[in-house]
Amino acid sequence: MNPSIGKPIDRVDGRLKVTGAATYAAEFPIKDLVYGVSITSTITKGRVKNIDSRQALKVPGVIGIMTSENSMQLHFPAGSDPSNGKFAEKDLLPLQNDRVFYGGQHIAIIVAETFEQAEQAAALVKVTYDEQPATIGIEKNITTAYKPASGLGGGEAQIKRGDVETAMLSAAVKTEETYTTPVYHHNAMEPHATIAQWEGDKLTVYDATQSVMGVKGLLAATLGIPAEKVQVYALYIGGGFGSKGFTWANTLLAPMAAKQFNRPVKLVLSRQQVFSAAGRRTQTIQKITLGADQTGKLSAIKHATTSETSFVDEFVETAGLATSMLYSSPNLDVSHELVRLNRGTPCPARAPGEAPGTYALEVAMDELAHQLKMDPLQLRLINHADMEEQKKKQFSEKSLKECYERGAEAIGWKNRKAEPGTLKEGNYLVGYGMATATYPANRSASTAKATLFANGNAEILCGTQDIGTGTYTVMTQVAADGFSLSPDKVKVKLGNSSYPKGAQSGGSQVSASVGPPIRAAALGVISKLINLAISDTASPLHGYKEEDIAADNGRIHLVKNPDKGETYSQVMTRQGLDKLEAQAKTNVSTRQQGPPTPAPAGSPEAKAEEESKTNKAVQEDEKTDRKDFAFHSFGAQFVKVLVDPDLGMIRIDKIVGVMDIGTVMNLKTATNQIMGGMIFGIGMALMENTQYDPNNGRVVTRDLAQYLVPVHADIPEIEVQFINKPDTFISPIGARGIGEIGITGITAAIANAIYNATGKRVRDLPITPDKLIA
Amino acid sequence: MEPFKLIRVQDGQSAINATLTAGSKFIAGGTNMLDLMKLNIETPKQVIDINKLSLYQIEELPNGGIKIGALVKNSDLAYHPAIAKKYPVLSEALLSGASPQLRNMASVGGNLMQRTRCPYFYNADFVCNKRVPGSGCGAIAGYNRNNAILGTSAQCIATHPSDMCVAMAALGAIIHVQGVKGVKTIPFSEFHLLPGQTPHLEHNLRQGELITHVEIPPIAYAARSHYLKVRDRASYEFALTSAAVILDIQNGRILKSHIALGGIGTKPWRADLAEKVLNGAIANQQTYRAAAEAALSQAKGYKDNSFKIELAKRTLVRALTTTGGIS
């Protein structure tokens, strides 16, 4: 039987989604459900003086209003394990006091029998404030910038090697420019949404989240209840892109209101509210200095990023992280600074750090190439990093040069003219641009449970979730191979916090993290089945050794004589078993230093860990020595662009992304992920940006009419290719993550193509018509 | 949204009678009205559904003009053979607006009545003289990249969003209205109002008046016409700048021109200053550029939208060049 991994099978949940049968967080039919509507602050800083709800409470159907005056007290989970959930704004647990730190902050929840009644009542609530002067605008407050102690997830934020200043003095060629990127919002189709239901002291929550396990941990800690009393479901998620990675106030407000009014409560943020109280990609100001010799060899790289965060938590957009490893340079200085503003807190957004960071670095590289009168592709090859120079480690697998080669061929790079503004098609100027894509490959400890049923079907349970990326489908393929069954016989169940703990859907880590334990658990079941047959005198395989027996398409048989064997069902039926189970936990983590943290005694994970000690697949996986390797995915992005120079109108003619992401698990979902990332990049390059009012600091462009994302007419022919070379060090499956790399590099490739077309170097995203005619 | 009473009427007179109830609003396609109601910007007590009225005809008149029922869908108008042939500028303008789904719902009368997309108007957290008279204008000192540069006042710089209206301004359409006192017509140039001191007053309809038809006068040479729209994305976005151009050219000379601009005015902007330059002049680049300079001579840029002055000129020059060629 051919392996299922690698086959471009259709999404297993595709039909459910297109027919509307898939249940998203806000869509669960709950008896006696009532509706919450959030009232948010209309000042940027200050205190809530009074909330007059007298008129609102007279609206028929209104049950009550929850404010900081009457809401329950929450506990901040100090020093908790971040894998148990991160609240996005640690100093702003909702409705705990009257302070306002930003416009659009939740200040009250009105609850009514219907959504319409709650909406009507919300509009009648009159709030008065003590308004205070707010801190508005990163540029105006640049003198308050400070260096954060650490970056995303406790990683490094200040990175140095060699002596940049000295190297710059002797550099034959130098470029120094500042690149700026605006605030971007994720704008997942599904807004943040929560349903909460209490049954006695047991809480059930349906949440739009990238981490059911994180929400479970966080709710237990903040509400002060035992984790086993919290049940979280996220069966289908309408996109997250990072915005649902941390937990936002809505996830707490729904159970708080449900408790207060003793009814199950649904709370869905409006599109406008998502723009204030549910994260964003922070604005960046990035100064990049490159020093090179006459041949283009880099001697020094300096990348200084200033971004903004809120007054209620710290989030660092680590734009310089990729710079520390992408090119070979003996001297490097990567730094990050933060300015606090009265805005909601930023959070990861598809390739946090790398997306804006590769924009700035890869445009800077293009500028250096132009100064050297060198093909920008050649400059990348000259400075190719053969090893991870900061950590001084080998890459587990790197085929970047092949990405460049194939991308250049596919776009027709040879047609590019070195001199900008010299190539024309009709009224349009034509330009070609390229850039390198990169994103770290992450993997974290995960657990899964496999069950084989007597009817020959199988099931996987894993406490991760599919945020729309195709996890259900790809893990069905992994499990099918582990069970040696066709994918249609395997049901993968995710998005349930009572399942064995799986990875958070963030950092492009799900496939690499939950794939191995799912595979190992399925293999574990088959191993148990084989051993049952061996010890069963009625089995044709009785008395053989396990290594002499293979599994294939629902049947076990002798390796040397495939005719001698029997089906899984035959073994189980004879044994009187209705099911056969195995659990597996893999403790491999690419981020955690030192030995893995053992699962808490008595937890489901501890049982899986115990069982994994005799699971060959887990043992082999964990035996792999990873400490000498750096894990990164790479890619090359190529763009052909047409520009109408008089009107500043830009048409992307073609984009090509060639990706080196290890094993391609499913060509369809993988292509879809990369294509989606590249389209995100088109938005980032050409139109997306969130504007804040310069006078009061509140979001002005807060719906999809004002915040433009690309439409079909903006999207050109997109060609996605994969190297498809397994990374045997990251896992036995060989796949690195794929969710984020597609957006890296593409923005720079577009900007570089526009420069090649027009000779105009726009260093401030997005590149809109006004900037090209200026 | 506030609760409201919905009534469905079968004829124009019933529709007009129904408006005697205070706080009444007509609804047709609802593509703008419903959004505004959800945001509590429009809070009608009674919504009068006029979709049952027999105003769906596109009639070619004996004089060569066309009479369009107020309920004709934007898409039906755009694809009507007579419009596409005799008034391509109108067809192109309609098809450059919104998305196919919206054009299938939106009516001609509703398009005339649609309100600005100025974010300060849409956002109740901010002041807006159009939404709450006398509260102030958030846009003038705020983020105003998409706001107007012509016809603005100290009270309001909101852009009129319509594409269709720009073509109709160029064509000199006539609005037919039925009211309590009978029927009347309003020339297009008098239908929309400049903001002045009263930005909340946007049109010349009185309470109880219903748009029944829009008449496009006969313009024999309007087959030579064009609508050009510049925007931040390729579809489904309002204009940064746009130009509707109709030219009567004979032997390289412009005998008569009709020019209107979009994306830049507080109302659909008939550029008569440009027409003065064009009429009688040779059809060439110098003429076109001079016309564009004249069209924008009164323009006033704000913090984020001064680029529109030059972009609007270039848009008009390109539209003129495409339509008129170069002699």
C-alpha cells in the first residue's frame, strides 16, 4: 500500500465547511443561551466615571449588565507555564477596575435573551469618563523607547556577534536606510467568539482559539477553578493567523457573564471590536545598515527595530531575528526597542517578526545589489549562510540554492533588466524582484491517542486544533500510514481539551509536533495487534516474531509471504475486542533548552509518557540527536510586476514561491498554505494598513471597507513549488511547518520588483499609488 | 440597531403616504441603508420597502434619451444594450463600482442616495457634523487620505462615494421625483448639495418625495465616452480619483465636452472649468493637461490627501487621451 503522506487528498472537512455543517465556536446550539454584547471605551486613556444603564435595562429581554462594579474577581496566573495559555494583556484582566488603557477596551457586557435586544440595549448605555491625556503615535514618543529583556516566547531580542562598528568603517560598500511598516490586522473571517456554559462547578467553553489546551489552562487559573472542571471545544476555526494564539478578554467575559446571570452566554466580537481588543501586527521602524566588500560579501549587518506595544503587556515584533541567521556575516548587531502607546496589545501575526523583518532586510539587500551593480540573486548566493552562524550549528536540511534556481527559471529572471525603468509592455513599466523567505521550524512536546475498532476503522484523538490550515486532513494521512489503513478508514478528532495534550496552532509547529505522536500511537496499536496475533494459536501468524510481520491496508501478514496473514478485524473479533488503544507522547522540543519537562503525575500525558517508553517509534524519534542542528525552513520568492507610472497603479503579473519545508505532507493543503501566505504578502505590500486617529489615538479604519485586503482581481498567477526533501532530523515524518513562511520575503520581492520597474524605492509600506506618483 | 416597523407598499402613492409617519425611510436594495442601520447611524422608526413598485423599466425615449426606473438594479443598467452602446461612460462607471453581488442588489435610486464612506461618519466614537450636526469634523484634522479636495467646507470634507453619479453628472441626467404635490424634475447638478454649513443635508429631496426615474438626455456623441477609476485595489473599492469623459470631436477639434470627476468631491463633480478649456480646442496633450489644471484649480488638499490633486489631473488626462486620442 502506498503511503498516504504526500498525496494531494481533498480536505476531509471540506464538505462540512462548504455546506455550513461545520460548527464554529458561535454556532453550537445551546439550550437557554443568551447573548452578550460588549460595550467598549470611547476614550483612549482615563477612567470610567459612570455607566448609566437605566434606559438599556428597560429594553425587553435584557437580563443585565456586567461592569467592573459587579463582575467577579479574576486571578492572574502568575508564573504559569506558557503552554498552558497566555493571556494577551497580563495587566488588563477584563472588568477588574475602572481604568481605560485604550479605545475599544471592554468596559461592560450587556446580556439579553436575543442578540438584537442586546445590541439595542448596548446603544442605550451612557458612559461618562474621566479622560486623561493619552500617549499617541510611535514617532512622537520615540524618546521613550526601551530595550525589552526578551522577545517572543522568552526568546532573544538583542543579538550580537563580532564588531559591527569597526567592520562598517572598512566596508567598501555600505547602505543604510530606514524601513517602516504600519499596523496590520489579521482579519480572520471568523471574529473572536465564545460560548460559555456552567453546569454546577463545571465550565464548558466553545471558543475560537488556536489553543484549546491554552484556553483550558488559562480559564482554570483566572477563574480559580481546577483545570479538570474546564472543558474547551474548538472543532473548527475560521482562521487565526496569530490573533487567536493568545487568549483575549472575550474568552473570559463569556464565562464571567454566564456565572453572573446563571445562563449560558454567547459573546461574539463585532468586526470593529476585533480591530481594538483582539491583537494586531505592531507598527515597525527598522533601520538596516549593510557593509560589504567590492565582491558583495557582507562584513557587517545591523538591524535596529523599534515597534510599539501597549501599557498593559509587552509584545516584541522580533523583526531582526531572521537577520541573525539568514546571511553569512562575521559581524552582526540585531536590536529591538519598544515604545508604549495607548493602544490594545499587539500579538503574533502570521510570521511575527519575520514578515516585516524580511521585508526590510530583503529590500536592503536589493539596495546593496543595486549599489554594487550586481544581480540581486547573485548577491544572495555570495552571502549564502552554509551554517547558522549565530548559534554555530548546522542546518538540519537546507536547499535554498535550489529554491533560487527554480524560482528564477519559473519567473523568467533572465528577462529582468538591471537598469530600473527600462523594460516596457504597452503603457506599463515591467519589473522583476526577488527575495529570500525563511521561518524557523518549531516542534514541541505533544501527545496523541490511537484507537483501532473491530470493524477495521480507526480514530485519533489529539488536543490540538485545525485553524483552517488542513490539520485534520494531514493528520488523517499521518494516522492512515501509522495504522496502514486508507485515509477514509481513519477519523481524526481535534479541538477538544479533554483529548491528550497537543500543540498550540502557532509558530508553524503543528505538523511537526503532533504528527510524530499520532504516527507513533497508531504504530503502537498495530504493534499490539501483531502481538495479539502472535500469541493467538488460532492466528495464521501464531508463533512468528513481530519483525517478521508487516501491516498493509487493514491486514497483517508475513513479510516474506504476504498471503499468510489476516485482517485487523479478524484478529480483534476472535479476541473479542471491540477496540485496541495506544497513546504516545513525544517530548521533542526545538525551543526548550535542557531535558524535557515530565508530565504531571496522574495526568493523561503521564500515562502516555509511560506507555511511550516501550513505543519503538517514540524511542527512535527521541533518540535522534538534535542539539547540533538549527531548524529552519527556507524559500525564494520571485515577482513580476506591471506599473502604470502616471497613475501609480500596480498590477502583479506573476508570483513564484519555491519552498524548502521538508516533506510535503499534502500537495494541495501545502500549496494552499503557501499561496495564502503569498496573498497575505500582497496585501501587506500594496494595501493593508490600520490607521489611528492622530489626535485621539483610536482606530479609524476598523472594518473591511476601510481596511483593504486583496480581492480576486488583485491576485495574479501564483506558482508554488516545493523542494520536498525530508528533514530527517526534525522528525521521522520529515515535515517542517508551513503556515507562515509563505508571507516572508514576498513583500520585499514585490517592493523590489516595483523598484526595478520604476526606479522608485518606497521604504514605507504599503506601496500605494500616491507614493509612486510623488 | 433600533427596532423599526417594516411596511411593504405596492405603488408610489402608498409609498409617499406612508412617509407621513415620522422617522420614515425608503428602502430598496438596502446595500448602504442596512449597514447604516446596524451601526445606529440611520435609526428609522419605519422602513418603507418600495421594491414592489413598478420602477424596473429601462425605456428608450423618442428623442433618443433613456428613462431608467429608480429600482433598476445597477447591474441591469450597466449591461443594458442601449446603455452600453449609447452611453459607455455610464456602463463603465457602474461596473467599476462595488462588487457583482452588490450591483445585483443596489438600485439606481439608492445609488443616488448613498451616503459617504468617510470613516469618521461611520464611527460613532468620533465627532462628525454629518452624523451629529454641530459635533465637529474628525476628518479635517484626522486621517483624511480618502476625503474630498473639492467642494469642502470647514464643517465637512466627506467624499461622495458613487461612480454611477459621476457618469450621470457628466451626462447631465434629470431626476424625476414624485411627491405629495405631484411630480417634478431636478437637474442632476442640483440634486446633491455641497456640505457648506449643513453637511447633514445631502440632497434636494423633501420628506415624502420619491425618486421614480432618472432620465438620460440624448447626447448623440456620447458613444465616445469613458470612465476611468484609480483606486487602491483592483476591484471592490471606492475611487481615489476617477473621471467621466464625453467628447464630441470632429477633425481633431473638440466641439463639446462633458467632464465629471469622482473620488475628489463632496458631491459628484461636474468639471465645467475643464469643459471651458476643452470646448473648441484641439484634442491634444496640452489641451488635456490644461483642462485638468482648470478642473482642479479650486482644489484644496488636506494632510493625507493632497496627492489627489495631481492624481486627479493625471486621471483626467488619461481619460481624455483614451477617449479623444491625440491629434
